[in-house]
Amino acid sequence: MAKKLLPLFLLVLPVMAATGLDAAIDQLKNLDISLKILFLITILSLAPAILITATSFTRIVIILSLLRHALGIPQSPPNQVIIALSLFLTFFIMKPVFIEIDHQAITPYMHKQISDQEAIQRAMQPIKKFLVHNTQKKDIKLFLDISGQKPASYEDLSLVTLLPAFLVSEIKIAFEVVFVIFLPFLVIDMLVASILMSMGMMMIPPMMISLPFKLILFILSDGWELLIKSLVESYR
């Protein structure tokens, strides 16, 4: 069955790319149940990409990953811990959006009060609201100028334009936060290196001496609590 439906689905893909996601949703009413199931499976297979591009995951994982380099321990915490913490923080931050999607789209659809295409359109609204609220306006303007679009309001923005603007904005903000985090640790590295050079101990790696001081500074200042609190509150 899948092999028979695959050519038909491939015919739908150019239409989705040319007309955009909103128009593709309108086409769902013209598909039979088999193609709708195939469309749903395709969306589920893209869930990891959606999680990365349309949530707070990008900013969090970049900051936590570069924090290790600022401390001078690029292998600790391990990547599995960084990814797990980023995922749980993402779910915590995105919880209001998920609840709104459940109330507006999933629950009415499960009770057969709305159609499948209307459920998708309703589910997109909280996501677009989150993206617009957390995207710098100059990044949105950049992609609008490139695409030549002139929407009447931010609610009329398409996800094709909004998602890359959101990702660029998230990467820029993450780098700005990491720059602030790096500064105190950079000062410690410079002080330790200067002291070792003045004492003629140039054969001792400065990182070996500065690492304990950076760790104790991060612990005494409640670095994890401050960082996570700032990340969560930056989306509210």
C-alpha cells in the first residue's frame, strides 16, 4: 500500500512547496483517508526537525554546549546530559503553547467537533504566536525583504518566512548570552596565565590551575540556577 501511495504523495510535495503550508492544509479535504494517514506519518517523521526549529531547543542547547567550553571542560557534562536537559527545559518552556494547542485543536478534533484541516490550522496559531513573540523584528524584516512579501500583520506571516527568521534570532541571542558567560572565565584564565608567567612557571598549563577557580566561581554564584532561570524567563 505504501509503495502505491508514495508516487501520489510525491505529486503532492511540489504543490506544498509552491503554495506553502497553509495552502497544503486546504488540500487535505481533497485527500482520501489513506493519503491522510501517509501525510500524518510524514509529519511524525519530521517531529525532531520541528522540535529543533519551532521551539526553544536551539537557544538552550547552544548555550549549554558552549558553557562547557567557557569552563574549560568541553566533555563534561556529556552530550547526552546536555541534550536531555535541553529537551526537558524545552518542554517546560513550551508547556503553555502545548496546552493551548490541546485546548484549541486536539481536544475539539478528538470529539469530532472540527475537521482535520481546521485542527491543523488551529494548532498552527499558538506556534506562530510563540515564534513571532520570540523573534527579533529585524530578522523578520530581513526575510520579508528577501522574499518580497508584505503581510498586513505578523499574524499573516507564513511559517516558511517565520521559521528561518526565528532560528537566526535564536542563534544570535544564544551567542550574545555565551559572550557574557565567557567574560568572567576569560578574566580568570588571563590572571592565572599572568601569575604563572611572572613566577617563571611557563611549563604548567594555565588551564590546569584556572579550572578549579572557574568551577568554584560558577558554584558559589549559583551559576546553574541563574542560567536556567534566565533561559526560562527569557521566553515569558
